Amino acid sequence: MSRTNKTLLITLTVLLAGGLLYGQLEDISHIIPSHVIQAEKLEDRFVLTGRSETYSSEDRPEGVAVLLDKSTLEMEALFRFLDVEGNLTGWIQGKLINISDSERSIIYIRDELCKTSVMFEYKVISQVGFPEIITAGIFLPDLEEYPEGDVTRKQADTDLPKPVIISRTEWGARPPTHDYSPHPYYIKLTLHHAAGFSAENIEEGKEQMRAIQDLHQFVRGWSDIGYHFVVDKAGNIYQGRPETVIGAHVMDNNTGNIGVCVLGCYHPPELYCGDWLTDATTDALVALYSWISGEYNYNPNVLLGHRDYPYNDTSCPGNNVYEKLSWFRSEIETYMVLGGPPLQFTISRNYPNPFNRTTQIDYQVPEDNHISIVIYDLMGREVRTLMDRVQSKGYYDLEWNGESDHGEFVGTGAYFLKFTSNGFSKKNKMTLLK
């Protein structure tokens, strides 16, 4: 038998740093650095063995899981555990779940042996080659919270429109495995990204919702999908759990916390994780959070990313989303004050007017467009260009301090401000006093 046909033994070391996480696994488990200790080709089988680093026996994990960069039903998973006294169990059959619309799988096990373990080994047996181990983790005690006592929710009256939300029935949700616990109050808002799950349209979105529910119910053992709402790249909003009940999305901080997740992965340089929020997703998030804030008496400033909570070791919602959180808070607040999104091009009269130092101009843009705002004197000569670029849909304000484009202060008198965009044009008279 040639060397190539003999048993091929390969030793690989692939450390998975806790700071570079990928996939939904990071939202449902505590990441444990892991490495492959052996990869063997035995006739028509590929056997890969890995080992986690040790963790505290006080963690008392309910289960363990490994995310694989290979999606096939032709794989078998085995696990074994080391306890604090150094005893190693025999191999136990694990389970496999393929992530919908992805080339990834999760192998996992939930067993009483997990609770006394300080390390685990896993073995993946495949007929189609060695899978890549992306990350591994342990399931800490249940993230679901069941507070006792009376439910005294404070719900606010609001005139904000409720956005269109795809119901659980529409996306094919299974019922919860056990009863929900209602929020006793509302105090937190949290934004997540779905990492390994993405969708460009409503049909893909429905499929991904079912896949996330599978992951949360079957792998994690929760009663239902952990999020209250999920938003895809086309701006479609899906109902997860009812927002009036406690979710499972932030460790130790689920009570009073409504969780929203955007489909896609927004944390470069992680592999396949360089998404940017689409305009449709952004608009949907603002509308959704504005309605939630009005309906349940939230201050939009309580909106946080998953990573902001203590003891939640995660990159979620990814840098490309996280950097926009302050903008979201401001935009949601404006949306709530004005009663909804801008519906037409509008520019208000400057105020104060007349003015002797500075004056403010407010305007709104109903769609992404090129905006031109120019100040002219009474002879029609251009004095100052305040805006000349494409702006996204939203509410804006500018100040003019009486300076020209050359940095010189203009004289007392009357001036005209001209606002132009997409065929819309309006002139307002301004009076400068000194």
C-alpha cells in the first residue's frame, strides 16, 4: 500500500481567539478557545479531533457546541468530557444541525456530564473531507429569565405608526416549548447582528428566521427564538418572540430588554463579515425602534449594542453597526418628536430672523438625493454655499454666521437662501443686522 493510501496523520493547531468570533454561536454561548489536535484519513472517512481549553468548573455548562465551515448531513459528531478530578468520560454521540443557506454546521450536545466538566474534546467523522473548525463554546446556565412578582408594565400612548411586521405565522414559526414570562417593566433596548445568517429578500428572510429558531430551540434549548424582532437587508421586519415577553439575547440582562437583530455579519476583519447596513435596513430600524420607544415608554438613549453589557464577551453587533449607534439614538429621537419619517422636501425659515450673529436653517430630505443650499445677495451674486452634496433621507439643520465663502463677514442687509433638490426649489429671505 502506498504512503498516500495509508493512514494519513496530520496535526493541526488552529487557535480560535475569543476576540474574533463568527456565527450565531457567539450570541448563544460562551466562546472557549479550541484547537485541532489530530486529523486522520482512514480509508473513506475523515476523522478530525479537537480539544477546548479548560474552563471553570463553576461555569456548570448545560452543553457545548462547535461551529464548522462545512454543511453536510454526512458527518457524525462525538464528544467527551474531563472533570475537575481529571476523569475523562467515554465518547458520547452528539447532534448536528446545518445552518440554512450557509456552508456551515453546528455540532453540539446537551448532557448532565457537561455540568461537571472543565474541558471537552470533540470528534467529527466525515465522508467528504476535513471540516474547518471556526469556533467552539459552552452553554452557560439558561439565558432565559423568569422573574417572579406582579407585572406592572408602563405602556405609553403614541401616535407613531407601527411598521409592517411579518408575523410568526407568516414566516412559519413553531410554538414555544414552554410558557413565556412577561416583562415586568421596560428599561433596555439592544441591537444585535445575526452573523452567520443573512437575507436579501423576504423569502430568504423567512427561511433564516426558521433556521435561527432551530438553532435557539434545538441547540441552545430555549423555549423560542431569543430575539423579539429581526430585520433583513431589504428592510423587512420579522416578529420573533412577542416584545411583551422576556427574550434570550443578553446574558443576565433580558428582563425589560427588547432585542432587535439585523441579518448579516458586520464585523470585519472576521471571515465573511464585512457587511454594511443597507438604507432599507437603517430606515426599518429607525421606524421600528421609534415605534417601540413610543409604545413602551422608552428613552431612545438606552439603546445599546450587545457588547456593551458586562460579562457578554462578544463583538456583536459588529463594528460596522456599533459605530452608528449614537446616530441611531439621535435619529430615533428626532423621528419620535416629528411623528415619523420626512415625507417631502421641506426647508423652514431661518431663525432667528432678523439675526445679528448666527441663524439656523432646518430642512428635511424624504429620500437620498443631492442637496444644494446657497445664500445670495440682492444682486443675485453667490455669497455662501452651505450644502452641495448627496444626503441621506432624514432631518437636518445648518447654521450661517454671516461669513462668505472667502471667510469674510458680509454687510448688514437682506439675503436670499435657495434650497434645491430633485426638481424642488424654494427661496427664503434672510435679514442680517449688525
